[in-house]
Amino acid sequence: DAKTTQPTSMDCAEGRAANLPCNHSTISGNEYVYWYRQIHSQGPQYIIHGLKNNETNEMASLIITEDRKSSTLILPHATLRDTAVYYCIVRVDQAGTALIFGKGTTLSVSS
Amino acid sequence: GAVVSQHPSRVICKSGTSVKIECRSLDFQATTMFWYRQFPKQSLMLMATSNEGSKATYEQGVEKDKFLINHASLTLSTLTVTSAHPEDSSFYICSASNRRDSSYEQYFGPGTRLTVT
């Protein structure tokens, strides 16, 4: 079963920052927080992951609280192409460990 | 970046026939590949974990005799849906695990849409 809780849906205006929250209150010390997204009828796309420090890459930023019980994915300037289902997943980072998907957040970006 | 392909992208078959779906890691070797199934408006559900050269590990409720998985090389895994029925119609997605910068990232294929008539 998924170990994360996310809002079912969120809306965001094009050009604004999209902040997607995720609760993972039972996360273990060796589990990472991963974010993937799935655009309609495509395979999931990796966005970012982190253990306890905040992370940033060309797609997004990941803010993890100090107690690691929640995190926020930030898309700094949302575009229409960012409309997708966003999945927050906790997983031990080792070979052979699968990603277990919850229901995710459907982000709708509108102009 | 790491690329995973699937073939075919779409397939329609008649009830009772078998269908094979291929998953390839194009620019890296994947010791582990995973197979997921996704029904409309639902999330991805893990079906099985496949390690190169060994038998796949199936999730509870997934029939191993119906969903045959072969992982004969480090770049290819196949899923065969045997004696397909309309309830097997779904979006099948594979992924491959690659060690990069000391972490194990998982890269997904584009998916295969199976329709059983």
C-alpha cells in the first residue's frame, strides 16, 4: 500500500508556481521521497527525489520538512504542459525495490 | 537520459489469444525490470518484479500462469498475457531500474494499450 497522502486535485494558473503537498508521516529513516508525474496515456516521468535535504533540478524543487513527515514539490512557473497526475512516493533506495503508486494529485494548469 | 521503450504501443486481440509485450532499456543495462497495470482513472498497480536470469516475483493476486514474464537479457523483458479476456484490457507499463549517481532511479516505458475483444 502507498505510504503517502496527497490532495486529489489542484488548480494552478499558467506562469504561477504550483506547490504540491505530500504527507508521509510513517516514513522510515532510510526511505527517500520520490516525485513522478504522468501525463495522460503516457508512462510516468521522473521529476526529483531526496532524502532529507531540499533538492532542485531543472524541472522542480523539493522541500522536505525537518521531521521528514511531509514534503512539497514546487513547479516554479507552471505551463499548460505541466497538467498531469503527480505522484509522491517513499521508497528505500536499493536495487530491486519497486515504486508503489498511490492515487496522486491531478494538477490542472489553465491559462 | 535513460530511455525505455515498449512494443507494441497498442494492440487489439481476440478473446482466448495470447499477446506478448516487449520492454527494452535502450541505453543502459537493467538488472531489474518491473511490470505495472493501469485501469482507466486508476493508479498504476505493480504486477511483478523481474530480475535478469531468474524467475519473476509476482504481487499478490496476479496470476503467474496468466501473465508470463521473461527477462532473458539485461536490456529486454517480455510480458505475455495468455488466453486474454476482455477484463485483461488495460494499460501495461514497464520500468527499468538503473543505478545513477549512487541512487537507483526507475525509468518508465511509454506503455502498451491492450484491448481484448
